[in-house]
Amino acid sequence: MKTGSSDGLPMTRRETFAGVVGLSLVGCMSAPVIEQTSSPLDGEALYEDLQRYASFGPKRTGSPADHAVSGWLEAEARLSGAIVEASPFRVRQFMLDEAALDLPDGPVLIYPYWFPRAGEVAAPVTFDRTNAAGRVLVIDLPPGLGALRAMPRSVLQAQSSGAAALVLITHTPSGQPFAHGQTEPCAVPTLIAGGRDLTRLRTAASSSEPCRFVLRGSILEQATGWNVLARIGRSGPQVVVSTPTSAWTTSGGERGPGVALWLALMRRAAADPRGARWLFTAFSGHELDGAGSRAFLNSDLAPVPSDVAVWCHLGASIATRRFEPGPDGLLQPTDRPSTDASLLTNRSAWLPGLASAFAPTVFDPAISGPDRPARGELQLYFGAGYPTFGFEGPHDFFHTPGDTAATSGPDLLEPIAMALDRFLSERLG
């Protein structure tokens, strides 16, 4: 079974650049403002943009889908009237051709453990590390963050056992594989499966029938990711609005709300800059340790922290839906928002204003600290000394192939958009 965006599995490099808007190599061009037929903060308009983002499929840095998203956002920024620059950066990336795990009773939903090591084997499955030589070893990981810490150790254990390949079992609310990675290529070819297939894998291990394990592709030492920078307004306080754009999977709920809100706030600023200088930044490289954000912060494109009045980071899982198990055990959507993500800031003076602005939502703003650590790009902006508030955290389909546009909705997006607009207007007032 080949991977592809149509079934929620990773997009391969053989897929085309469907829907790609030509990515400009030279920025600083403006386009006429297009009159909006509805408020950019309207929930339906926001959800249309989220669905468009999700439609590109999985968006690993440097992939055709990642480039397509960057091109789309650049085009939308130009249409808003912003002055736009598309800034490239280079990363080492694995370009996936095919990934599959076929048991005797059928295929398993999988995701490659990044950075993948290519390999193809037909061999029996085993859970026994003492009898794994030449076999496909399966390691059932602990739940929660312990799984992420155990992954690199498990790969080394598979290598020392002589296993031909490794399957890691992650446990998520959805039962699907949790996409994750490490810096260097795996010592053995490794795929991630979800807890929902644990019983099937145990059944396969009880027989001597071989499974088919496939992980094909190659490392590209100089893959290209794109950061999109859009500027609106010529005077007043500097406001930065950032969002990551690349992702392991389709990431309708992880990344989609941030992208939709980024577009909405940009169109809102284009209609009324409110006496501010706006810089909207859309960074690829998220899943590679924030490579695009790091490239920006290390360049002369980044503003001096003392020149920034507020940095708003539209990170992970901002407006996602709570799911609960149905009669069949599968997750079913509810009409309630998820409460797993956090709204964090490094400015205690902002807490009352944030609490007031976000009171109609589930978010309770907090100061980032040892008990509420920031992760991802939000941690980078705090560390660089920018006055920042932003979102980070999981949801029920976080980092899984099932993270589609259905994990969010207009009813969830609009209250967040209104809260963001209220707080930013207050800061600029």
C-alpha cells in the first residue's frame, strides 16, 4: 500500500504539485486589495481556509505539499495588499517514496519514524527482543510522553538485537500512530503503528507467516523550505503574528486553525492597520525542530526584540473539537471544544487583558514557567526575548493521520478570532 494524501498517510515525492501557486523568489511586491464579501473573522470564512490548508494533505518540510502551502499563503498575502517576501532556507530531509506494513490479515496504518532509514523486508513479526534477529521486532511503548523518550532507545535496542526492522506501538486517544522523529537517521528501518493494531500484531507474532515491511526513499541533503513574510503598515508599534505551516500529517487541527487565523488577522490588518506595523510570518520547518523559525531568527530579517510591541504566535491545536469513544470504541465528535492546548505568555502584565479577551473561550492564559513550559516555536520566541503570547499543545488526533479538517469547525474558530482581535486592538489602543 503506497502512501498518499487521499488516505491520510504521508504524501510521497512522486505526487504532483497539484494546486501549487508559483512561489516567488523575489519578494517586496504588492497586489491590489481584494474587497472581502464577509468579515475575515467570520467562522465560515475561517473554516474555508482551514479546509483549504487540510486539502494539501501531509506537509513535511520540503515536500510538494509544503511548497504548495507556502505558495498559497504568499498569493493570499499579496491579494490582501501586503508587501510580501518568500524567504528560502535549507534542511536535510528524507524524501519518502513508499511506506507500508502488510500483515497476513491486511495492511496496518503506519507512519515512518523520522529520520527514516530505508529498508524492505519480508519476515515474521516478534515481540521477543532475544529472538529478533532477522525479524520485524515490535516494541509496545508506554503511554504519554514516556513513549517519546523511549523511541530512540527502542531503535538502538532493535539494532543490538539484530532485528531486520522495527515497529513502534504508540497509544493515542484515536488509537492511530503518533508521528514523531529524531535528529539522525534510525539505526534500523522503523515504522510507527497505533495501539488499535496491537492485537493484530500480537496475532501475527504468534504465527510464522512473514509480514511485508517497506520503507523507501532517500535523504536530500539540501531540501528547500519556504518562509513567507508579509508586511502591512508603515508606522507605529511593531506587531508580529506567526504560524507554523509544515507538519507530519494533514494536521487539520494541529496547524489548520493557526493558518486560518493568520490569514484572517492579516486581512483584518490590511483593512485597518490600526496605526501599527504588522509583520505576518508563516514558517515551514516546524517538525524539524522549528528549522524555518530558527533560520528567520538567525537572519537580519528578524526584528530586534526591543522594537516589537507584541508577538502573537498561532501554534498548535488552537480551535479543535473534543472527541469521545462511541459504542464501537471509535472516537466520535462532540460539540465541545478541546481543552488540551495552552495559552501562554512571558508578560505577566498581559494576563488580565488576555483573560478578559479570551473569557468566551476555553483558554485560561498563564505565564510560561517550569510548571507550564513552552514547547516548539513558542519556546524559541520566549528564549529570544520577544514579548510574546501564543498557543501550544495537543488534541485528540494530534500528530496522527486522522487529524483532518473535521477536528475543527466554524463554531470553534470564530470565538478565538474575535478574542485575538480584541486583545491586539487593546494592545494597540
